[in-house]
Amino acid sequence: MKSTHHQTISLAECVDLLAGFAFKSEQFSVNLADVPLVKGENVGQGRILWDIARRWPSTDWEKYEKYQLRTGDVIVAMDRPWVPAGLKWAYIRAGDPRALLVQRCCRLRSDSPALDQSYLRFVIGSRGFESYVVPITTGVNVPHISGKQILDYRFPLPSLPDQRRIAGILTAYDDLIENCQRRIKVLEAMARALYREWFVHFRYPGHETVPLVSSPLGEVPQGWEIRRMTECVEVNPRVVVPRDGDKPFVPMG
């Protein structure tokens, strides 16, 4: 068991880090029933992007037991770990599909009774860890971070009851955010469906009494007009800012 007697400790003292396996791309599967792979391209900010995951034949599931992911595992992308959207990290949620870990991503799992796994994900998702990663990321063509650099990160470790209280409070906020995001997606889908119904299929309220007439774009409801976008929308002109610090030049017309 690793020592956790320090008030501030490193991840190396309480975390098991596993780098993924080099699955060969020519053996990727297109069968949606096969096992999704967790690799850098589908590690988002706080969640795995399952809809773009590559897949591996499920017949090999037991063969790669070492790289199987389980609920609560924390994932960090080691290539391009930071993008403008933020740090590329995620964790495996209850209900996520079974998955395998690919190279250039690492899995973090508490191996000390002093560190709660739920608290670990908030350590990795913290601004402190992101601020630590960004300046030490190296490489020009493919910026990357090593497993050792990740494990060298130091963080405060409160008592186990405090960790669980902190994780519980933050998880409740995460759940609220997820619920809101789900509602937003539902509302967006409803708005798209309403637009399609009214402005594509012309089945708006009262459409039964309005005949369709010919137009350059095909049949449209009587009384509707066909206009160019420039006739209805004012587009901001391009602003050219000179290098000498003079006032910006706005082209006319």
C-alpha cells in the first residue's frame, strides 16, 4: 500500500495509472454491437463521446481484460491533453457501455484506501490540475504529457469523510447540469421539428385554408414571398484594423 500520510500528496502515492493498448486501426470494427474504444479523439471535457467511438471485435473482450474500463475510472488524454474547449479528461459513468482503453490515453484508479475514487475525478477535473498540465505539455506536432508527469501532480488530500462529502456535493451539481443539458437537447430537437413542420412541409397552424402556389423554389403557401438573404438581413461590414494604430477602416458599399 502506498503512503498517504502527507496533507498534500502526489497522485503517484495513491493512484494506479495504466496507459492504453496499441489496438491496430486496420482491425477496428464497424459493427455497433462490438466494444467501443476510448481513445484521445473521443475523450471530451468530463465525458466520453461514445457516438464517435471506434470499435473492437467483442470476441476479444476477455483477451484484453487488463484494458477493460469500469465505472468510476478516470481517463486523461495524453496526446493533445488540452484543447481550446478545455482539458481532455473524462470518467466512466454508471450505464456507460463496456469499453477498452487505447494507447496515448491513461486510466487513473485509486489504489489507496485513503483516496476515494469519486474525489479523484474532481481532482483531475479541477482547474488546478488543468493549470498544471498546460505549461508542461511538450511536443510541437503532437503536444503530449507523460504518465510520470501526471503522477507527479500534487494535491491536498482531506480526510475520507470530507472527500466523500465534497464529491457528493459536486456530483449533485453535475447531475443538475446534465439534466439541464438533456432538456436543452430535447428543446433543440423540438425547435428543429417545429421549423421543419412549419417552413419545410408548410403544416403550420391554419395551413389547411391556404393554397400552395408556384415560386422559383417550388410550391409555397399563397402570400409568402421569395427573397434573398441580403434583402432581409443586415450583415456587419468587414472591419480592417491597420497596424499603425489608426482608426479602423470600414469599407463602404
